[in-house]
Amino acid sequence: MIRCQIDPTDIAEDGDWQVFEVTPHYRRSRLWLDETRYIVRTEYIADAALLEANRQAFNTSEGKRWGDGQVAARIPLNVFFNSDIARKIKDGDRDHLKWWLDRDEAKPYRTFKGRIS
């Protein structure tokens, strides 16, 4: 396999991605750029074990204080890239992730209680 640099603007978000490998932990898809070149995307699936670990960490954070290096959340890549989070960060919106983590929909990914923004 030959690896080469690809301009990210060449990757069509709504392209015809073909799934070719699925495991309990990830899903791999391929997007053909032309007859000889393709991109492989690996999406990590939020499985029950990750969500349970997040829930336990969240529940045990009661009464603890925020500090440097405190893990506030664990977000699977498939959630990160399939929501607006990655696009907003790419567009320079540095506060979007904090805003999103404070919402109810992000609670399964939170590992520490309290407001982030």
C-alpha cells in the first residue's frame, strides 16, 4: 500500500463511502478518489463498555474539584465527526465543544460533573 498526502478539501463529506470491515469496536469505510486512489476512514463505535466507564467516572466525580488535566468527557470518533463538533472546531469555533458538552445529549460522554463553559 502506498500512502500519500491528500488535500482534505478533496474528500467529499457526502461521498459514496463503502463499508468493508465492521468489528464490535470500529467500522472501516473506503472512498474512491479516482481509479487508483482511495481513502480509508475508521469510525470507532461507542459501545456499552465506553458508555458504562463514562457513567461510572461521572458518578464518582461528585464533590471533586476541577483541575489541570481533568478528563471532562470521552467522545467516540464516530460521534465527534458525525455531529457538528468537528466541523465547528475546523471552522474556528473554539467554544462549540464546551457548549455541546454542557447539553443533555452529551451526558453519556461526560466523565466529570459540573459546567464546562
